[in-house]
Amino acid sequence: MPGGDPLTNARIVLKAPSQRMYIEALRQGQGIGMMAREIMQRYCPERLNVMSARREPADIWLAVNPDVWSAGRVQATLSVINECFKNGTLLKVAV
């Protein structure tokens, strides 16, 4: 696997029900975690980035609950995200 070893035998000790709780656990040093560089720089700038920038392409999946798939707001959001990836533009999101 390019860039590191798979975590097939990892011992998971925390499953955070929200991104905010996950970020707080990382901030408090409660283990090793992965988070988007931009989010870590914003919320946990004191934490150490041990992975170099990823050079090879990575698949990104957009998962949507089938019950809300056809909702206008969901379709609009997916459309914006798809356009950003297609055009290579950054999408700024307030958390």
C-alpha cells in the first residue's frame, strides 16, 4: 500500500458519534486519528502531521441516505461538491 501500512489489525478504542467529538479526542491526545489537513490546521494546529501530502489520486465517495436522495437541498449540495471536484476549486465549509 503506497504511503503506509494498512490498519487491518488496529485496535479501535473510540468511535466518536460526531466530528466535533473526534476532533476533541485528537486535540486531547487520546490516540492516533486521521483528519483532513485543513480541519486539523484550523482546530488542532498544535498536533503533529506525520503523513506527507498525498500525491496519488484517492477515491472519495459521497454517501446519501436513500430517503433524502431526491430532496432539493441534498441534490443542490451534491451538485456543488461535484462541481468543485470537477473544476479543482476549493470548497470552504463552516464547521
